[in-house]
Amino acid sequence: PSDKRKRDKMSKRFVSIWFRHLTTDWFTLRQPGLRELPFVVSTPSHGRMMIVATNALAEQQGVYNGMVLADARALIPSLQVFDEKQGLEESLLRRMAEWCIRFAPIVAVDMPAGLTFDASGCPHLWGGDSYYLTAIAQKFKARGYDVRVGMADTIGTAWAVSRFGQQSLLVETKKQFEALL
């Protein structure tokens, strides 16, 4: 019974990692010169080429995922274009999930561009929640990936703040409602 009470008192904490430019970061790591160029990844769909991934420079100039490639080229005539590599995102995320076991014992792939894990009982090993999130973000940024990392008491809130959070990406215990507002 005392073990059950201890588990009940320990609040659950979840982490969501969002790779904002997963595919284009991967291309940039292989071709560092791409850091200076707007580029996209495209694939054929219903007789036209559609953009499935953009880098930050292309986004800053108005290009977005789901856009028709011809429209993007009208905005940026010098736009670099690469063909989609089927299964790349899933393969990358699976390898990253295995690598993330250093942060939590169970890590789940959250397609198309994220990872989620139960971090309950883990942050104290890094000195607390804030240091834990910083360590995760810094490790991925050092590897060349543009990430946002959110933490909250629920998976949904962690997911939401990592992708749409305007304030802190660390939601204090029992503050999900305020964070989502």
C-alpha cells in the first residue's frame, strides 16, 4: 500500500519534442551549403509537384508545406528543390527515439515530426524540469536540428505547447488549463 501511495503522489510529466524542419535539417546536415539557401522537398501528387518540407529560409519568404511547387517558384525563382525520400521521417524519428532513451526509459515516435515520452521521475537527474528541457533541446540543436521541447502533466498539453506555445514551454504541475488558454 505505501508504494501505491508514493506512485499516486508522484505527478506524471510528459515531454513532446517537435522537429520543426526535420527533413530539411537532415538535408542540410549532409550538404552544409544549404544553410544559406531557401529550399524545399517535393513529391508528385495528382499531376503536380507539392511541397512536403521547407527550410526556415523558404518559410520566411512565404513558402509552406502543402504549397504547389510552381507557386513557390514564382515567389522564389532560385528555390532549390529536392525529391522526397520515402520513409525518411519515420526512419529518422525511430533512430532519435532510441537515442533519447538517455532522457527517459520509454520514447514514442509521434509522426510526422515528433517524439513523446513519459519523463516522470527523470528531470531531477538533470537538476530539475528546466535544466532537463534545456539539455534535451541543446543536444538536438548541437546535432543540427531545429526543435521545440514542451513539458506538462499531460501528453496533449506537452504536444500543444511544443508546437504552439507562446510563453514558456515548461508547464508547471497542474497549470495545463492556463497554458492552453
